Amino acid sequence: MILTVFMCFFANANAQNTLSGKVTDTNGMPIAGASILVEGTTIGASTDFDGGYILKGNFSNTATLIFSYLGYKTQRITLTGQNEVNAQLEEDISALNEVVLVGYGAQLKKDITGAVTTIDSESFEARPNAKLGNLLQGQSAGVQVLSSSGKPSQGFSLRIRGTNSINTNSDPLYVVDGVPTTDTRSINPGDIDTITVLKDASSAAIYGAQGANGVVLITTKRGTTSKPKVTLDIYSGFAQVWNTLPVLNGEQYQDLMTELGLTPPGGWESYTERTDWQDAIFQNGLSQNYQTSVSGKTESTNYYISAGYLSQEGAVRSSEIARTNFKINIDQTINDWLKVGSRIAYTEYRDVDVNDNAAVNQGGVLLGALTTPSIIGVFNDQGMFTSNPFQNWENPLASTDGLEREFRSQRFLGNLYLEAEIAKGLTYKINYGVDNNNGIFDSFLDPFRTGFGVAIEGQSINNTNKTSYYIVENTLNYKNIFGRHDIEALVGSVNQKFRFENSTIESRGFASAAVTTPNAGIPFNSSANKSERTNGSFLGRINYSYDDKYLFTANFRADGSSVFGPGNRWGYFPSFSAGWRVSNENFIGDDSFISDLKLRAGWGIVGNDQIRPYAYLGLVGGGANYPFGTTAQSGTFPASLENLTLKWEESEQTNIGIDIALFDNKISFTADAYIKNTTDLLLDAPLPTSTGFSSAFQNIGEVQNKGLEFSLNTVNINTDNLSWTSGFNISFNRNEVKALAGSPLFGGSIAGGRGEASITQVGEPLGVLYGYIFGGVDPQTGNAFYIDDEGNSTFTPEEDDRTIIGDANPDFYYGITNTLSYKGFGLFVFLQGTQGNDILNATRIETEGMIDAKNQSISVLNRWKQPGDITDIPRSSFGNSDNSRVSTRFIEDASYLRFKAITLSYNLPQSALQNINMSNLKIYLTGENMFTITDYSGFDPEVNAFGGSNTIQGIDFGTYPQTRNVIFGVNATF
């Protein structure tokens, strides 16, 4: 009898049950793929295309069901004997439950074990942005945006946890909606939804050979509402240089030239003009932007369609860009197991560059504005651009107005994917992406108004380049929950191919300026080349979580590349990381002030293959002429040395970190420490001349980066009418060359043959400045003296007396944001800066050298003139650069704190919008670079004459400065 009663009770408690229902979001839209699990068992199901599910198994009539989906709050429902259970899931807006994009998938932020930063669209919308780099600068610890100039056409260089290489590219890999790319200029920031930065090797190793410099994952927008949403964003503004440099006026220039023993043809009375050349080349730049989009989602379709146009005229005469963008994103659910979609972007881009980083005698516009004397006008009596009275150095408008130049490109970037659930928890996905770019550069040198143009009767150059790329990815993803065990596994393959084509034709001898294309002149020079490279890869990943406390991730990727030798063509890149969510342990109660606490540690190896195609081969060059009798015949010659052992650069990185959130997530803090060693550097190293070659690619050298990163975000006030949030991040990175074959490497030659200004050597960081130690000015002779390597004063130092005189790497860099809103008003303040970095003001070498007929800075008014003068400005000395060597005299502190953006906005109340059928209308006023706190005496401390060079940094040589911008805009939503 007891046994019978027990069996009946057991049958009632765990009978074979069947449940059904539907899972939707708060808008009533079905959620496909949501998980339903009977708590304490392995019995579960997932929802179909319509959000429906059927659950079968032996479980109690009073069991608890757990409903969950990525990015939504988990819901628990206890059964009371019913056969139908519906659930409505709310979006989880908690920072800990954000969905974070990782390579080939997504995870909840609380489950991330690597060093990953996400910048969401709310940060983007706080200020207008024309460039992707603006979205990243100062927003993430460990991410340094290098804006080498303020040109509208200037791109940017990104350094994630320092510079890793000497010769090869140190920029990260950008992945736009699953398509890798290196070209970011044509990406429309208005289409971007989130940016995720994979900073350490444990998170980036899934990208293997392309992940050594970090990975930036860019996701574009999708539909978010069931009702179609139309947005319109319009802004207009103007730009100005925020700093000009005082130079000698006409009378002061005459005094200096007389001191140098120079008298102009016709005497000084023939030169009565007083032209302000900085005023002539600097202008009020104008910008305008139009962006519109329509988006929405239905039960089966999600769509986003946009178009945009941007036009900018720079603050330096003739500089400009224009960009037109079209974007279509579509996701279509076919049925409960099949989904397809595409991301398509088309861009037309145009820019006009300005010649900077060059002296006036090389056509440099900025230095031309400083060193062209004011005593001449723009044109002479013959209608030609005027030149310096003592030299044939044309005024800077010859470079801006006498040379027509334009770059245009058309780019198609897109992908098509298919995703199928072939079994419960098992998903197959194929992704096919392309990136095709056609670029054309045209220039025409005026044959009548410019000196060189007259000499060669005009010059027309047409350069065309085409790059094409495709990628095919096949992946299998398995995800399941077994009680307290949550596991996800990924395997896949990737195939990529790049093709490059380039051709140039140059003509001279133009009879007129009516037709500017090369066919109107006499052919002078031409060239054409093609190259291609391929990559094949296999990848895998396992994510494991136990009881939402103990987290583990392992990645592996094998990459093969055509650019390496046959014996080293494949590279293998593993990584491991683990996390412990301490806050989920029992000893931290639910009422604790600790909202979340996670410890992380990771290790991994990633690679770098960014060298030219065929680098390992001994190539044959063309265009060599060989004499046969009295006739020259074309021929070929060995152009490069073979190296069949050439292989990958490898970066091994270890990272430890902590994430903590306090007081119901009102305070969140992240800290990371890392050490990264890059070995087998791909270096185009010098060779002995006896080999017959000047250099060859070799695997030599090692670079180390190590550092600390800290991020703090706070919710200071959060009431119905008033909110205030703050963010602060700071990064410390130390870079060091650990090994380098042969002698040090020199670079950065500037300012009229005064030698190199940069050195790369073991024991020092990349980017150190090199030159002499300036001792002062001798009061008796007026000559500069220097300190030699033995500490003695000398007027004639040797090359061996040169030493390290500065470091362009900052001690730390940081970003500060504050966002306030009161009722409809909003205020966003963004500050960014660096501390402890040096800069070589090579502009001063040109404007304080006093060795030729160039105009000079007003600093030279304090120059030595007679015995006994006490000054730090040496005497003038025509044709002698001994007094203006590259030295500590021209090294300055480039630390700065810049108010990058200040935005004041107002959202009109809903009551005012009802009659005009708008759901939102915001007007805003933004000031960019409004204030800069710095001790630097040049145009701008943020620039670098050598762009994004790994080794030559911190040099200003008449470089186009960052500009101060004021922007007014309107954002409307219908």
C-alpha cells in the first residue's frame, strides 16, 4: 500500500507534460530563438519564427520555467498546472547585460573575459562627427587616435596599446558588418550603431594574423521600432585655425636681409607691398552635412536605409572634401530555421589636398605663409605668381591656386549572409563580403602662372588605382545550456583575396590650359603594375560558463598567407582567458553595495602579415637600359633579394583585469594591466652594399609594450528632470625596442640637410627624437655651441655627439566626458589630452635659422647682433646651418588639454510636436577644439609631419593644424 501511494505521488509530481506558449517583447513582437528551460533539469526548448514553443518532458506541474534571450531580462514563471504559458521579455538596459559584439558572434558584457570596450550610438549622437576617428578619440582606455594634421582629407592612425612594429602597418583591423577593411575615410559615421574594440590577444586571436594591432568591430544601424521611423539630421558650420604665428614685417625683414648682406634687384624701394600671407592662405572653412534614413521592423523583416552628403572646405585655402553615402541593411526571416540578410554601402568620395610638411622651396603652403616676405604681392606684372626677391621661391598661393588637383573614388562595401538552424542549438552561417574601390587622382600645373609650369610648359598627371577584395566565411555555432553549464562552440573557415592595380601617365608641353588631361600634352612618363595576395584560415572558439560565476574562453586560428615563404606560410594563433564573477558568490549578499565584481585574465598570440605581396620572392625590375653597340635597349634587373624563410610577426600578450560596479551600477570601474611582446619583426633592414641590394625584408627584432588602463563611469544624478553622467579614462603605455639586428635605424630628415631627427635603437622606445644638445649662444661671437658626448662645449660637434633629445610618446593620455540633461536641455562636454610627450618644432628651424632669404619669426628680433649680447638666439649667418642644427633648442613640451567638443542641445517637448507629426526634434550647437591648454609655441601640438609613422613621431614641420569648428544642427524624427 505504501509503495502504491509513493508511485502515485511520483507520477503526479513528474508526469509527462506538454506545454506551449509564445514569447514576445514589450512591443508584442515575437522573439525567435528565445530559450525556455525547466529549472533544475536539462529539459528545454527554443522559440520558432513566430515566437512560439512546445515543451515536452517529465517535470512537475509546479516547476519553474526560465525564459531567456540575449539582451533581454531573464524571466521566471512558476507553473500552477496550466498547459499554456506566455512570456513577455523586457530589454535589459543594464550595462552588465549589454550585448557586446565579439569576433564571429556576440556575448553579454558580464560574460566577457577579454579586454573589450564598446562605444555605443548614444556617445555618437552627443556631437556631430564627420570622421570615424572622432568617434574613438578619448572614448576608450588604451586606444590612442593620432590625428597627424587637421586637413579635411586627413585620415587618422589608431594605436591600440602602443606601436607594435617598425616597418609594417600598426593600425588595427577594422571589420565593418563582417567585412575586414583598412580604409575608413569613406565610412559614414551617421550609419554606425556600435564600435567594439578588441584590445588584448585573448579577444583578438580569433582574427589570427590580422589581429596583432587589435581589432575594431563596426556595426551599422538596424530597425528598432515596428512603426517605420524617418530621421533627418542637418548641420552646418565653419572652421578657423586657432593659432597663428607672428613673423617679421617688411621693415624688420629688410633689416635682417641687410644684415645678411642681401639687396634685392631694383633696391628696397621697389618692394612696397605688405601682404599678410597667413591671412591669404587661412580662411573661414565651411561645412555642411545632410543625413536621412528610414528604418523599422516587422515580424519577419528588419530594415535600415540611409543616404548622406558631407561637404567641407578647410581652414587652409583650397583644401576640401565631399562625400556621398548610400546604405541599405536588410534582415529577412524566411521561416523558423532560416534567415538571410545583407549590408550594402556605396560611397563617392572627393578631396583636394594641401601640400604641407615641406619648405617653401618645395611648395610647402604653411611654411610658405611663414617664410614668404610680406614685401611682395600675389602676382607680378606678367600675371605670374610672385617669388622671393632673392630666390625663385614662389609664394604659397602658387601651390594652392596654381596647381589643380583632385582625388575621387567610388567604393562598394557589402556582404550577403545566410543563417540556418540545422539542429537544435546548432547554427550554420555563410557570409560573402566584397570591398571594391576605384580611385582617380588628377593634377594640372598651370603652364603660364607658375615658374616650374612655364619651364616645362605645364604638367598633367592622371593616376588610377583599383583595389578589389572578397571574403567567404563558413561557420558552425553550437549553443546549449545543461543545468548550470552554459556552453558555446564555434568552428569555421575563411578565404580572402586582395587584388591591386595601379597606372600613371604624365604629360608635359601644353599649348594652353583649356584642356588639362594628359592627352592634350606630350607624353613624358608612364607606369602600371598589378599584384594580389590570398589568405586561407581555419578558426575555432569555446565559451564556457558554470553557474554564471566561472567563465572560460579559448580561441584558435590557423592562417596561411601567400606573402610568406613556402616553409613558413602557415601561422598558428591560440588564446585562453578566464573570468570569475565574484559578485555571484554566496559570500556577497543580494543587499551588498557591490552590483558586480569580475576578475579576468587572458593570454594569447596574434600575428601581423601587413607587408607587400611577393615580399619573400626575388623580384625582377623593369625599365633598365643596356647599351648594345651605340643603341640603348630596355632590360630587366634583380629588384629584390629572395628570402624563402620569411614568416609572420607574432605578438604574445598577457592581460589581467578587474570590472566592478557599485551602488546599483551607479559607479563602474575597469582596470587592466598588460604586457605585449612582438617578435620576428618584419623589417626592411639595410644590407651591406656588397650584396648589390640596399635592403631586404627579414624577421629581425623585438618590440615590447606594457601598460595600465583605467576607466571610471558614474551616474551622478538621475531624477525625472535632471541627469548627470561622467566618464574618465586614462592610459599608461611604455614602449621599448628589445632587439634589433645591426646598427640603429635613422629617419625623419628635415630642414635642408640637417640630418635625421629620429632614431630607433635597442633599449629605447619607438618615436624618440635625435640630435644635438644645445648649450647656448656665445656672447662674444654670437655662434651657437653644443655639448659633445664627453660633456664639453664645442662649436663644431661631430655626428657621434648626437644623442636622444626627446620622446614623442606621452607619459599618459586621457579623456573626460560629462553629459547633463535638464528637462529638454542637454550639455555634453568632452575633454581630451596627453601629458609628457615632446615635439620637435622643426618649423622654428626654418623660421629662426636666418641662413637664407626666407622671412623669419619675430623671435629673431632677439638675435645676437654685437659682442656682449646675452641671448638664446644666435646670430644670422648666410648659407651656414651650424647655428640651427637639430637640437634641444627646438624641443618643446607637446602636452595639451583640449576641449574637443562642447555641445548644447534642446529637445522640443512632445506637446509642441503633435501638430507637426514629429516624434522628436532636437536643435544643437557644437564647438570643437574651442580651447587648448598647452605650452607649445607652434600651430598645434597634436600634429606629426610624418603622418602615422611607427618610428618617426612628434615632428612639426609646417604641418596643417587642427582647426576650431562651430557647428549648428537640427535632428528630426518622424
